Amino acid sequence: MTLLEIKNLHLQFNSDEGLALVLDGINLKVQKGETLGLVGESGCGKSVTGMSILQLVPTPPGEITQGEIIFDGENLLGKSTKEMREIRGRKIAMIFQDPMVSLNPVYTIGNQIAEAIDLHQPKGISSTWEGVVDSLASVQIADPASRAHNYPHQFSGGMCQRGMIAMMLSCRPSLLIADEPTTALDVTVQAQVLKVMADLQKELGMAVILITHNIGVVAETCDRVAVMYAGNIVETADVETLFENPQHPYTRGLLGSIPRADRDMNELTIIEGSVPNLTKPPQGCRFHPRCKEAMDICRQTKPTDLDLGDGHIVACHLYG
Ligand SMILES: Nc1ncnc2c1ncn2[C@@H]1O[C@H](COP(=O)(O)OP(=O)(O)OP(=O)(O)O)[C@@H](O)[C@H]1O
Ligand code: SF4
Ligand SMILES: [Mg+2]
């Protein structure tokens, strides 16, 4: 069942250089309970996609000019500030790359989780403080009852990230947007945090949009993957299909550029060129200046989404 559907979303930013067309008509579906990976080069629009869902894009300079974001049957873009505040946390939560953005240095971790719990009053907890201690325990914070009295500066980076996850999950959202939740963490803590998220996801039946640069993490944790390039979603497929049978030239380049134990370093491919300036995006397919397979039509006409079957969707003139 579809929990979230983004339809033809356009987002622009007004900057000194002019209007940057940062999301150029993206379409995306998230099913109940699934983990969808969102990948792509830096600046392609992953974070602003997540922030658009929660209406957290600063406006101005940002402006959503077209599109719909349907969550649980309702268009979030038609909601008032007050209605969105109710939805944030209670139904949809977001974990930011830097936990310090969301943790307040002057309150204890426990008080901040308590505030989230009181605000959203999730079912199934006997008291707020018990909920705080339980949620810290669920993200593997040792001695949670006393650690709850610590301030963020008394936690390590990894513990703050887990504290943030505890805060978000204590509200039992049906959708979690996790924006690079583990990049700031060392590998062992990274694995722990991902495991905690996966366990809670199973328990709560929660859907996750996992934004990450780490293709290894995608392979291990995601059901489906959406690949973004310069404000477009260029390919979406289930995780096995995407890794075994990538179709879009950008996806093939992206996967070909990742070192793997079973591959000779000389076999690595490089995507020549750089990400376009979005105030002057290339006409037609935004990837055409870097695409070895570009044809005349690619320089003029933007490719539309084509379903190759089983939900494998690609936007490229090589197909259809
Ligand atoms: N507040 C803002 N004002 C102006 N432009 C912005 C703002 N936030 C994002 N952008 C622009 O929107 C585009 C997409 O940014 P976004 O942060 O979504 O990229 P990303 O894919 O998350 O990159 P990264 O992998 O580096 O986190 C970029 O070109 C960025 O410069
Ligand atoms: S539409 Fe054309 S330029 Fe774009 S990825 Fe496909 S072949 Fe390359
Ligand atoms: Mg980002």
C-alpha cells in the first residue's frame, strides 16, 4: 500500500545567481513499511526532497511551484503550518545529518525526548519518563536511566545521533526520513545505529526514506532505490534489480565508480564532467553533457518516466 506519493514536484531557490531549479518534476512512491534509498551526487536534491515532504524548506529563498505530496491520502502541500506541526514527529519524523541541528544544548537529552513524547503522546507507554528511558535503551544507550540526565555535550557524536533517533522514534511515526543518519559515525557505531533503526522499523511497521552516499548501506538495508541526478529522479527499482541490471547511464556510471572487493581497480569507471549549475541547467536531459550515449533528442527533450516492469522506472531516451 502506498504511504507517500510525490507527484511532479518542482522546487526552486532564488539566489544571487538567479533562480535555481533544484527539483525538476520529481515522482516518487513509498510503500508502507518499506525502506527506500535515495542516492545521488552531492547537490542533486536529496535533502531538499526530504525537507519538502515536511515543509521545512526555508521559504524564501525556496519555493515549491508545482506538484503534490500525498501522504496517507492527503496533499501535505495544502496543509496549514499548524496542521504540519501535528504531522511532524507524530506521523513523519526526520533525522538530520548533524544531530546538533535538532538537539538543544541547554536541555538534557531526557527532557528533550520527554518533550517529544508529551507533544505526540504515543500509545503504549505508562509514563513519560519511562518512555524516555525505554527509548534510550532501544537505541543501545548503556545505563539509560542515568544517561537521560546528561546534556548533549556529555554524549559522544554517535550517542547524540542515537539520542536523536530515540527522540524521533519515541513518537512512533509511520514514515521516517533519515538524511545521512550514519555518516558522522565510525563504522561500528554506524552498524549499530542501522541495526537499531531496522529493528524498530520492523516492530513499528514504519516506512523509511534513507538518504545516503553509501551504496553499501543501500545494498544492505533498502528494499528499493531511487537514483537522483541534478533535481531529477532518473531511475527507481528494487535493490537487486538496480544493482544487477541498472539501465540509466548515470546509474551505471555511479555503480561502476564504486570500488568493490571483486573488481579490479582498473575497471572502475569515472563519470567525466561535473554536476551542472542549476541556475542554468542543460536543456533536455540534464545528464546529456556527461553522457557517453547522448543523442540529438537528449539535448532538446526531457525524457519522461518509463516503467520497464515490476516497478523498474527509468527516465532516458535510450528506452521506449
Ligand atoms: N537554503 C538554500 N538556499 C539556496 N539553495 C539551496 C538551499 N538548500 C539547498 N539548496 C540548493 O539545492 C540543491 C540541492 O541541495 P541538497 O541539499 O538537497 O543536496 P543533497 O543531494 O542533499 O547534497 P549532499 O549529498 O551534499 O547532502 C543544491 O544545489 C543546493 O545548493
Ligand atoms: S536521455 Fe540521453 S543523455 Fe540522458 S541519460 Fe539517456 S541517453 Fe544519456
Ligand atoms: Mg543532503
